[in-house]
Amino acid sequence: MGEIWGVSAAVLSSAIGGTSIGATRFLVGAIDPLAIGAFRFGIGVLLLLPLALLQPGSWPPRRDWLGVTGLGLLFFAVFPILFNASLIFTTAARGALALSTLPLLTMLVGAALGAEPLTARKATGVLVTILGVAMALLSGLATAPPDAWRGDLLMVAAALCMALYSIWSKPFIRRSGPIPFTTLAMAAGAVVLIAASLLRGSFAPVAEFGAPQWFGATYLGAFGAALTFYLWAFALERTTPTRVAISVTVNPIAAALVGAVLLGEPLSWNLVAGIVTVFAGIWIATTQPHQARVVSPETS
């Protein structure tokens, strides 16, 4: 049951993350990527901190502070800079699809670090999702912005940061719980982004914000940060990094819908076919044959 809850939480986290890509692309025209990250994770920390403080005794132990802070800087500082910068060059749907290389990166890095063994079924599922991603990406090449490849590469680099975070954070989450861990890690990244934004004067355009921009920033903080990354940590506590990571391929569905509704970006049959293939890959990678379930030591 814990495995099912973990995968479900990861899928929900990724779906919300997909809508956040659309919201981020909307804000990119009004404010720079540093300030977007500062708003997103600063608001997220403010919302998570009271919940973390209500869990006495579960705050990360002092010996974990350095590790949690390092992971926070990797995921909540370096990752959002790459993530937001990529959306300057590419579309919301392509950005989400490039991020969908995450399960392949997680599987390969996890195997290389000895954190998670490779299995034929899991590898097949990941490769099927990558096929779906490729199918959907091909549909947008003809109408992509001239420098879209730059955004795609930046998003793949962001995915690598996310893969390392997912693998290395699992033992810390087990010791302190998803909310305290996420709060401390997110706070580390938020402090860096806020300080960098102040030094660069990145908050200057905020004076011109209207209701749509404030709604976008608040949505990113509440849903795109606090809820999304709590669910991600919750999932990592209950299942393997690759099974969590493969859920990120749900991103293109939500991002493409948001991009079509709010940004006027086109939907195509190739994208729909890619999405169907992605779901097939998720099913393959996160399930196992009946006989395997019966003999699995985890269920015996």
C-alpha cells in the first residue's frame, strides 16, 4: 500500500508541476528567473514552516543540516535557475518534455551510485516513456522558437539536478519526515535566490505587477513549491527514486493544457500520441507481474 501511495503522490506532484511550468512561462515576461524562484520558494517556505514546527522532534538532526542544506541549494537554487532560464528559450510543453528525461537520468545515476538496482521491466518502462517524450517533441520542432534547443538543454541540466536530489535525499527524508526535510532544504535555496535577486535588482518590476502576476506568483509558491515538493518528498519516502522520477512524464499533459489555454501554444496529434505512450511506460515501470508480487520479499 505504501508503494501505491508513493507513486500516486509522485504523479500528483508532477501534474501540479506541469501547471507550474505554464505559470512560470507566463511570469518570465514580467520578471527574471531569479526573482521567480525567490517568490516561488520564499512563499513555499512560509507556508511549510508552520506545519514543520507543529511536528516536534522530527526536525532534521544537527548532523544532517549540512547535507540537507547542500541538497536544498542543488534543488531549490541551481534547479530553478536552470528551469526558469530554459523557459526563456522554449515553450511550456517542450520544457516539460525535456524535463521528462528525468526518469532515465535517475535510473542511470541511481545504478551508477548503487542506490537502486536496474531491472528489465523498470528499464523498459523508462525507455517507453522516453519514446513517448521523443514522439511529442518531434511534433513541436517545426513551430519551435529559433533558440528552443538552448532551453531544452538547460531543462535537461535541471533534470540532472533533480535526479541527484531524488537519490541523495531519501535517507534524510526517512530520518526527519517529508515536511521538515522539504522546509529546511527549500529555505536554503530560497535564501540564496532572494539574496541574489536583491543584489541584481530583480524585484524592481514587481512595482508594475497587476492581479494576474500576483496570482501567478502566489500559485507558484502555494502549489508549485509547498504542495508539489512536499508530495515529491512524501513519494521518495515510500518508493524508489526511479518510480518517483518516472511520474514527471505527466508534466507534458498539464503543461501542454496550460500552454494551450493561457499561452496559445498549439496542441498536436503527435503530442497526444506521445502522452499515451508515456502513460504506458509509467504503468510498465511502476507495476510488476503477478508472480513477481507473490514471491517478492517485501510482500512476504
